[in-house]
Amino acid sequence: MPVYKSIQLVGTSEKNWADAVKNCYEEAKKTLRGIRVIEILKSDVKVKEDVDKLIYKNIRFEYYI
């Protein structure tokens, strides 16, 4: 029976939701091997004066250990 570990990361983007997820995944795959599930847990948009919007995605990754 395989065993897997679960961690949560936050991805950000100034473009869109998909880009926030992609940025998070690209960073995670540098150190995590065998990623098998990506689950989006929460979405937030922070509005700032110098940036129209900054998008945050709280993402859970499951990977084999």
C-alpha cells in the first residue's frame, strides 16, 4: 500500500487564478517528487494601490514518500 504526504503552500500571481496555481506547482516540483494530487483549498484577492490585484491560492499537494 503506498504512503503519501500532504503539505499546503500558497501561490501568488498578479495575472489570474491559474497563474497562481502554476507558480505554486512550478516551485513545489523543484523539491517534491511524485506529486499526485493538487487541491485548491482557498482563493483570496488582495487589492493594493500599486498593484491592481494580487491573487493568492492556498493549495494542498499530496505526493508519495
